Amino acid sequence: MPVLSRVLGVATAGFGVLEFVKTDLYGNAAGLGPSSRALRTLHHSLGARDIAIGVAMTVAPAGPQLQAATVMRIVSDLTDAVSFGLNAPTGDKKAKSLAVALGYAALCAASLKGAGK
């Protein structure tokens, strides 16, 4: 059963909504500076992406469709790791950004086997 994939899908969609509501949350955590039009634009784009992928992970039939949605989440987390990891201003912020993005990618990767059933 794809329970972990479904839970991660709901969480991903929730994170996406949060990126619309609190547009400085992740930017502040990564040390990208105070809220700005550019940072809000980034977070709205990430939020829309996360809502779309999260809904797909939540409702896609188990099997190839759910696995594809989960792989999209993993790829998104890997690109977040690169983007936030490169742009975070300090070693501590880089490490935290990488840990969060790569940790979520690892959770999603762990859910792939169950997503196929």
C-alpha cells in the first residue's frame, strides 16, 4: 500500500499552500534575506509546483502514475538542494537547506516501492 507516498503527497501540498501564505518562511530559513518581490515570486512558483505534485501524489492510482509523481517530487527536492545549497549565504544555512531538501528526497525515494503496489 502506498501509505507513505500518500502522506508525503498531503504534506507536499500543505507545504505548497504554506509557500503562498508565508512567502518568507523558507527564504528566511535559508538566509536569503528579507521578503522581496523576487523572493515572493520564487516562493509562489515553488508553492504552485508543490501543490500540483502533492495533489498528484495524493490522488494518482498506485503504480506507474504514483511512482511518476513521486519521482517528480524527488527531482524537485534535488533541484531545491542545488538552488538553496548554492545560494544560502553561510555554511550553516547551506547545511540546513541541503539536509531538509535531501532528507525529503530520501523519504520520497523510500516510498517508491510502496507506490508501485
